[in-house]
Amino acid sequence: MFFCVGGCFFCGCWTTPKDGSGFDDQAQYVEEGEPTIKPGLTLRVAVTASGAEAVQEGLKEVNANGEILMPLIGSVKCEGMTVVDLQEKIRTAYKDYYIEPQVTVGFVYAENAGMKSPWGSVLLMGEIGRPGPVNMSSTRDLTVTRALMLAGGVTALADKRNVRVTRREKDGSLKKFFVDIDKIGKEGRSDLDIALKPGDVVWVPESWY
């Protein structure tokens, strides 16, 4: 959906209301807790046995089917699992080949490297330098002002006093917050900044004057 909307924007067939309400429905509820494995994420997998490397450590990208490919045991379905769950699944599979294998699995993510973040993302739209998703880091301390900075800042036409955050709750309802980034910047009111959650949508409206 995002691709189609973005494509319409840049090719001149923009249909979303000027108040950005068309983007609110794109807010997604993301369960709190340890991130789960999804297609497009990158994992580092290491397997040892008897104190030595049994399978060469390597990076594994989760394919569209939610699987990674491992030597000897082939495709391993892992979508929806935590890294701890996957460690145990791989360890069990390698018991047919090694005595007491030990498996380590971890997420691999680097900012600004075009990688998908296991901790999710937020969607920024409106009067922004680079509209689109902004990834969460492992610290999950992304605020509105930080997200806007990562998205290239706001444009000269932006209404900086009425930046809207839309969040989907567990019951499916939408909650909206308004952030005055102008006051945050001019008066140092960091207490007015909002910590974002994965799945949030941030809309920067156009100023009317």
C-alpha cells in the first residue's frame, strides 16, 4: 500500500486529504517484547560442537517464505519465532549430525545500510525531506524530533506546531497525539517530545500561512 501511495504522490495523482487522514489507517499495532523473525531480516548464525566450529558462522537473510538455509539441514522455517526459539530449533536439527551442538543466533542490523530493522519502523509522511519509513534501533528510543531528523527534516512549508502522531492500539482503535516541534526547538522543551512505537505514523502538515 505504501508503495502505491508514494508512487501516486510523485507522479502527480495525489488523492490523500491535505490533513493527512488518509495515512492514519496505515498505523499498525506491534506487540511489545522481544522482536520476532520476519522476511527481509538478517541473522547471524553460529554452530559449534565439542568446542570447535561445526558450521561456518555466516549471515542468513530470511527469505520471502520466512526461511533461512543452513548446511546439512536445509531450509529452516523461522518466521514468527524469537532468536531463542530458532536457536533451539536449529540445535535440535543438528543433533543428528553432531554431539551436543551449541547454536547462537542474533539479529544483524546497521543504521543507514538499507537493512530492515528487527525492532520495526515508523512511517513519516507530509512536509518531510524524505517521506517514508524510519527504522527503530535496538534501544527503541526514537522520538518524533529524532525521526524527523533521520527523514531529512521538515520542509519550509511545514506546520511545525501541529505534527500528528497516529498510533494503533491493541483493540484496533487509533490514538492521536500532537507535537509542537517548533516549541521543542525554540524553548528546549524536550518534555513535549513523544517516544514513538513501531507501527506509528507521523504526519507533518502544510502550514496555511
